[in-house]
Amino acid sequence: MSAREIWQPAYIGIGSNLETPSLQVRRAWERLKALPDTRAVRCSPLYRSRPFGPSAQPEFVNAVAGVLTRLEARALLGELKAIERSFGRPAEGPRWGPRIIDLDLLVCGRERRTDADLALPHPGIVERNFVLYPLADLAPDLDVPGLGRVIELKARVASEGLWRLDEPEPH
């Protein structure tokens, strides 16, 4: 595990659509609080969303966690994958299929990279309302490296198929 001297902000997408998804998202948040060289700062409200990809699966519950970390991006990603495995998520599965937990490293400091196993910022941020809406709850003025401010990115995607769990469900 590689740690730096300097603390940097990182944002992690959390999602689940199996085995009481809201409980799984809350469990993942608790696990993020225990990461080494990392301080969990805040978790967004929970959102329910339609599946991204194959629609013949349960709806998702999503949130975004904001942390401060001294871990380098690859080490942080390794910790996230270890949490997924501890929840019973297989290493390989259908793309955009049902899952007990999904942890995506969305942004890590000002880092920009496009490696085969790690892209920063996460390439799906700009098109996914289930990422941008909870991220905007935490950090509306965050400048996502190379993409723009979260509040501006959020304004470009519709909220269709997405609602906060602490608000009445749309009809």
C-alpha cells in the first residue's frame, strides 16, 4: 500500500441493487470509514435509480462518499476492490449487471489518467445522473479535472429515473 504525505480529497460512487440495497450502501459507507490513511468526511443522501444497462434487474440505490486520503489512487482503488470482494462481489460479472455492491473511484485529487484498470476522473461521470446528483450534494463546486464543475455537469443531465430516498417517490 502506498501512502503520500499530503491529504487529498477523493470521491467514491457507491451502488447496490441486491440484498436490501440501501443497507448495502450504508454498510459500504461504514467500511470506507475504516480505510487506512483515509478519513471519511461525508456521505451523500441515498438515491434510487433505474438500472444503467440491462433493465431486467432491480433498481439501484446510489450515493457518493467524500473522503480525505493519503493513499495514491491505485492503492485506494485496491482497497475499494477488497471491500467489494468482502461483500461477496465476484471479480468478474456481467457489465452493468446486478450487484451487491459497486464502489467506483470517481475523482482522486487533481489526478488525470487513463490506464486499462484505472481512469481518473471516472469516465462515466458526465453522463450518469446517479453519480452527479449525489456528488453535487457533497461538492457542487468541485472542479472535476478536465471536465468542469460538478454543478455545471449536473445541469446537463436530466433527473429522469432518479429520486432521493428521503423525498416522496415521483408518480
